[in-house]
Amino acid sequence: MQSTTGFNQPTRTIQIVSYMLAGAALFLILGLRLLPVLLAGLLVYELVHTVSPLLGRRLAGARARMLVVAFLGVLVVGLLILLTLAAISFVRNEIGNPEELWQNHLMPLVDRARQQLPAALVGSLPDSVDELRVMAVELTHKHALSLQHIGKETARTFVHILIGLVLGAIVALSRARPAHQVGPLAAALGQRSQRLAEAFHNIVFAQIKISVINTVFTAIFLFGALPLFGIHVPLSKTLVVLTFIVGLLPVVGNLLSNTAVTIAALSVSLGVGIAALCFLVLIHKLEYFLNARIVGTQIHARAWELLIAMVVMEAVFGLSGVIAAPIYYAYLKSELESEKLI
């Protein structure tokens, strides 16, 4: 005899166990700092399964489709690695010689600050490039252990991303195999995993659209509007790339990119900085509605819901919590909707 929820008791118990295991796994992923592995794996998995149906329809037989998925997995992993290396190379070339960075970018910013800040604060600013360099060296020595820790964490994160890319391709390949009988718990866990992948797809691909729009407007401002008045903001290309990358973070990404662009504009003059801030505020208002329309239609969530989730997750897990919050929230909401609880 079935219960009022449509599940018999053993099936309901299996569902509850699968929810508990999924929740524990998501918690451990953040606790053990394995979020890069999860995100990289989900990215490859979704990219492969987005493209493979287009080719799979043209090929007959399960073996042919498996070969297509395997080829796409290798191709996607290779392209993602190449894009990462290309982005790193681009930023290094844009910054150029460290000596030029000190002389042409950082010192003009300090000079502008000396002209615009109160006299009480000007005394703490360096007077020359050499003094600026000395201050940087002193800070480096003072925080040497912290910098070493950051370097180790960066290398560790990069290795985790590579592992996640490979795992995502392997999982995508295994899912392409012919269906076979599995136990009820495995089937329930598979359903949890599929909904997590759908939540990732809805959040990330919607956020990519928003980031592209923000990047296009920022590029128009930096390379179109300002040059008409003979104004050239330093590191404009790097700022555009940075705008796209941090724009992948819902809500806070836009604030980070706006801050970076405004600081760079202030290095030209106070007026340019104010103009940049006003322009970016207008873009932010436009993106607020775009965010509500694009992301909200995907997961039926408003911007303030995502912001609350990000604040709570940041308090518990730090930066990893901020990144994971939109995906976790979208997944939680999909599970609650499936149970008709919301």
C-alpha cells in the first residue's frame, strides 16, 4: 500500500537516505576544499552532454555514441586547459615588464591619490618608484609565510581542477554507456547527481550570459566611449578579461569588476573615475534586472535570495562558500520543488 506522498515505505526510506548522503557529500566537498574538483567536473560533464546529442543523432549504435563522447571529453578538457594558459599569458603580456608596471601604472595612481586625498593621508604615500618598490618588498618579507601558503594553495587548486576535468570526462563517458540494472539506492543517488548537474547548468550558463553582457558594455566604455575624449585607461585589456572572469560570480562579481575599473580610471583623473563609477552604476542597475530575468527564470530565484545564500555560505565556508552558494541553493530549491514543498 502506498503512502499519501506516492512512495511506499522502502522507497521513501531510500529517498531519505539518498538525500542525507547527497547533503553529506556536498558538505564534505566544501569542508575538504574539493570544490574546484566538483566545479571542473560538472563543467566538462555539462559541456560534453550539451554537444554530444547533436553528433550522436548522426551516428548509429551505442559504441559510436560512446566514441563521440570520449572524443568530446578529450577535446573539451584540452580546450579548457589551453584557454586557462592563454588567459594567464595574456595577463602577463598586458602587464608587461615589472619595471614598467611600477613606473607607468602604479606610480601615476599614487600621484593622482596625492593630489586628491586629504593632506593627513598624503604623508603615508610613497614619493617615488624606488620608495614604492621598497614598501612592496617590506610587505613581501613581512607576509612571506602567507605568500608561500597562497602559492601552495594555488598549485593545489590547479591540480584539483585538472583532476576534476578528467573525472568529468570519465563520468560523461560512463553515462553514455547502455543503461543497465542498478540498485534502488544507486538510482536515487543518480537522480540527486543529475539534479545537481542541472542546477550547475542553470546557474553557470545563465551567469555566463550576464558576464558576457557586462563585459561587452565595459569594453564599449573603455575602448569606445573614453577614447572619443582622448582618454585611455591603463590595463584596459586586462580589466575586460577580469570583468568576464569575476562576472561569473553572481551579484558580487559585478561589484568586484566595477571596483577594479573605477580604481584604474582614478589613476587617470578624479573626473574619469567619477564618470566610470556613474557608468558602471547604470550598468549594474541594468544587470540587476537581467540577473532577475535570466537567473530567476532558470531557478525561480530572485537576486536577494542568492545574496542571502552567499552571505550565509561565506560565513560558514569562506570564499568557497560564496562560489558554491548559487549552485547549492539552486540544487536545494530543485529538490524541494520536486517534493512539492515549495
